[in-house]
Amino acid sequence: MDHEANAFRELPVLEQLARLGRIGLGILEQMGRGHLLLWQILAGISELFTRPRLLLNQLFSVGVLSILIVAISGTFVGMVLGLQGFYILSQFGAEQTLGVMVAASLVRELGPVVTALLFAGRAGSALTAEIGLMKATEQLSGLEMMAVNPIKRILTPRFFAGFMAMPLLAAMFSALGVLGGYFVGVGLLGVDDGAFWSQMQTKIDLNEDVLNGVIKSLVFGFVCSWIALFQGYGAVPTSEGVSRATTRTVVHSSFAVLGLDFILTALMFGE
Amino acid sequence: MIDDEPLVSIKNLRFSRGERVIFDGVDIDIPRGKVTAIMGPSGTGKTTLLKIIGGQLRPATGTIHVDGEQVERLGTRDLYRLRMRMGMLFQSGALLTDIPVFENVAYPIREHTGLPESLIRKLVLLKLEAVGLRGARDLMPHELSGGMARRVALARAMALDPMMIMYDEPFTGQDPISMGVLVKLIRALNDASRLTSVVVSHDVREAAQIADYIYIISNGKVIEHGEPDAMMNSASEWTNQFMNGLADGPVPFHYPAPGLEQDLMSGP
């Protein structure tokens, strides 16, 4: 035994290289699996037309049940934006543009991004845990043995529910955020009511700001649902495996959302 | 005569998980209309064997015929069609946890037939009656005991009147009463519905009680097969140890280790 250990110690570089290679291959393999699963999920889309009930149920549990956290967070983020914005803008005597600042930051960035992060924590983790536990309790195998395709029946509706719910949740986040900003800026700090809304109306562009925000949240919805389902479906079917997979869903989704946000922003708003 | 042909015929099956070889040249024939028990110590891949028969896993080499169809060669569509004629009872029951007992049993019927609701109701009630749980139809899976969950799962496995049912460790973790109920049910269903049953188990007494034929597998090979009486009085030391639950024998009590004295003295 000691002999072997020494042999490895003599070649640390090779050993490190081999480990690096293994990690790289592992990542590639994961990506391959992820894409295959995505393909199978998308191929099940016909199921949504023959059984619309499946999609409606999932829209409820993924979307409607996330409304509360999204609404509350949206309102508070908007209120904080109102406060911070007012203090900074008033130094330049520009507090009349508070509405623009609040709305632009929400619609362009905070709405899609924060909603996606909340979604990953609230709905994504729940999806992973649900699928992982269905796997651990052999429900997915059971479906397969009943000649029912679990990917079509279980994963596809959840995927599209997440994809569709995200932009709606982000819109709600932004709308309530604007109201929160209005409440603080106009209601508490005395910014002019008319200026708040009219500046916002003239400066916020439907295509440039709103549409880009919607595109972002569609992308985030796609990626977050994909990650959550992939982690759940690939989870090691034990309690430890499911808990790890749930953690990975939140971590990977957050990284993906923030990274993609930078890329999308650069593509959309760069010259 | 087609009836003489085994329903399931496995030839030269090899299968491994990573480095670990699970099956290394296994041949098993499962006769029609009989209860066949496949036994072996934990971790010998008995569940894996059922998954291979059901086409959920594909073997490295070897052939698996079920009712004349070569399972590992079937495409998805044909495989699903074949699976509609096979029932499987999972160890945990594998009931869908978000719908009540009635809906669980109705699930495969709704999925695969266009039967009207009134007929589905009658069928489900009959299946539940057969396992003695007609009164439990409105309970949710989490309200059932382990034995009841398995019986519901059995009703669900029978919902489409399959030609065979595979039982994955049906007796594990059951109290004596529900164990007795399951033993009786498996035998009764097999004879009443002219099923073919495959019972994977390491509960020797119960399995031997209902089986018409027994296969014992260990270390990736079929160790011995025959009728229960013959197996109980087997000349093979290994079979004898397994069937009678002896602590020591060809399967040693100790996990391989250096000598105790050496181990104790060499420590810090």
C-alpha cells in the first residue's frame, strides 16, 4: 500500500493532470446528458395539447405559488430603489427623473434577474426535490413500467410551466416595484406626481426596455427550469442525493442567470 | 405447443455497473402460469434483473425473450406495448403520491384505454376488492401502511390484466400479518388470473412457500435451481447456508481482513 502511495507522490503532475482530465470529461458528460434530456423534454410538447390539464396544474404550482414571494420582493426592491434613487438624484437636483430610474432598473435588470433568482430558490428547488423524490421512491420507474413516458408526463409540463411563468412573474415584480418606488418617492419624499409618471412614459421605450426585459426573463425561465429538472432527474436517488441536487439547482441557476444577464445585456444595450 | 415455451427466457446475460460485474452469464427460464422465485443475497442485482426483463436496463450481452419478443431489441413503442402486458410491483409500492388510491389504480386504465368513466370505476373497484382495499379507495398514499401501499400497487399492476407480474422484494419490511396477506394474495392472483409471477426475494421461507420453482443467484451466476423441496434439501453447502440462514459457511461471517492479532498489534 505504502509503495503505491509513494509511486503517486512521485508523479504529482501526472496525477493532477489526470484529475483535471477526469473533471473535464465529467463536465462534458453532464452537458451531453443535459442536452439529451432537454431534447426529450421538448419532444414531448405534443403532450401539452392532448392533456392541457397537466400544464395548468404545473402553472399553478410553479407560477401561482411563487406570486407571493415575487410580489413582496418586488415591492420592497422598488421602495429601496425609490429611497436610494431619491438621495442620489436630489444631489443633482434631478429627483424629477426618479420614475425613469426606478422603472428602467426594474424593467431592464432587477425584474428579470431578481425574479429568476427567487424563482430558482422557490420553484426550482421544489421542482428538483419533487422529481428527485419521485425517482427515489421509484415513481418514475413505476410510470415507465406502466408504459407511460415519465419525461413527457412529468418533466415536459413542468418545463413549459416554468418557461411561461417566469416572464409573467417578472412583469409582476417590475409593476409592483414601480408602485413601491412611487409610494416612497411621491408619497413619502415629495417628488412631483406628474413628473414621476410623465418622465417614465417618455423615457421608457417599449422595444428597448420592456421587450428586452421580457426576452431576458424568457431565457432565464428556460434555463432555470432546465437546470431544476435536469438536477432532479439526474439526482442520486437517496435523501442525501436529493438534498445535494436541490442545492446544485439553486447554485447553478444563480450562476447561469447572472452570467447570462451580463451576456444578454451586452448584446442588447451595447453599441 | 406454445404453452410449453417459457414466458421469459434469459440466455447468457451479462451486465455490469461501472467496474462491478452484476451478471456474468445468467440463464433463466420462467415457465408460464407458475410462480417463480429468484432468490439471492442482498446486492446480487435481483432488482436489476427485473429491470432488464422490463426493458428499463439493457444488458451488455445476452438475449431476453418475453412472450416471444426480444426485449433488448425492441424500439420504444414496441417496448411500451409489451410493458402494458407486464405488471411490476416495486418494493416501495411506487404509488403516485399526489393522487388518492382510486386514481392510482385507475391511472394505467385511463392512460391506455378509452373506457368510459362508469366502466373504469367498476374495474378499479373490482381490482381493489381483489386486494381487500375497496374501502380505502379515497385514502391518499401517505395514509396507507407499508403493506396496504403494496396491495394498492398490486391492484394497479393488475389493472390492465397483464400476462405476468414481477414482484420486487414483496415481503421485505412487512409485519407477519401483512406478510401472510401478501403471500396468500400472490398465490391466489396467480392461480385465479392465470398469471405468470416472478418473485424476487431473499425471504426464503415465504418465497419457498408460494414458489413452484426457485432460482438462486449469487456473484453474478445462477448457483442452483429447482423445486422448493429439492432446494431446501440441497447438497450444495452454499444453497444450504442460504436456504437455512446459517451465519457461517461458504459465505464467511467475516468481511475479508488481516488477522485479528496482527491488526490489533499494528495500530498506534
